[in-house]
Amino acid sequence: MRSDQIEKMSEKEILGKILELLVHIDKNLDRLVPKGIPMAHIQPMKAEDNILPCGLDIMTLLSLPEHLRTTAKALFDRGPSTAEEISTITHKERAVESGYLNQLVRMKHVKKYREGRKVYFCINHDSGND
């Protein structure tokens, strides 16, 4: 929001916008910080650490082709999922998403595991800056 837009707003509107942004930040923190871990145990990021909490560094994420970036983002947003569940988010065929997820597994950005007959994929938190 630009300063000229803020000047035209009432104090109540400004406070409402601040509250809206704080709620948005809080939701993002809930997604990024593992639940059940006290904030005191979380290491602060250094400026030179360009790593997302999910294990994918920003440059790697940006260097991925758009189709893989879309799949990785859907998996990050949803958490551990099957290819079919990801395909409902991305609106691509299940087989296509399965191929993309397996590419991300080969690149070591995603882990793959089986529960019964279902194959699940999740972000590889151990990938770091390999």
C-alpha cells in the first residue's frame, strides 16, 4: 500500500488493514513453523541463509520450471498428499502430477512413502542446500 493511499484512509481503516495483515502473517507462520515446537527453540535465520523452512531454498524454487513449482507449492500448502490430491488442487491429470512429484523426488526436494496401497509425497525437510 502506498503512502498516498494511507493518507486518505481513516484511523479505523488503517487499524483494520494492520489487523488484516497481522492475521495473514499469523496464518503463514502457522504453516511454516512446525506445530508443537516452542518459538524459543527455533533458530533465527541469518541473512545469508536463503532457505525456506520447508527445505527448499528460494533460488532452487525459483529455478524450477513453472509446472514443477506449481506442484511443489501445492504440496507445501497441503502437506503430505497423494498425486490424486495434488491433482485436484492444480487441475492437472493425476498421472501428470505423479510424474511431476516423482521428478521432485529424484531432485531430492520431495520424499515419497507408502501407507498401505497409497503413495504419499511430502516436502523433504532434510534437503537444505545439497
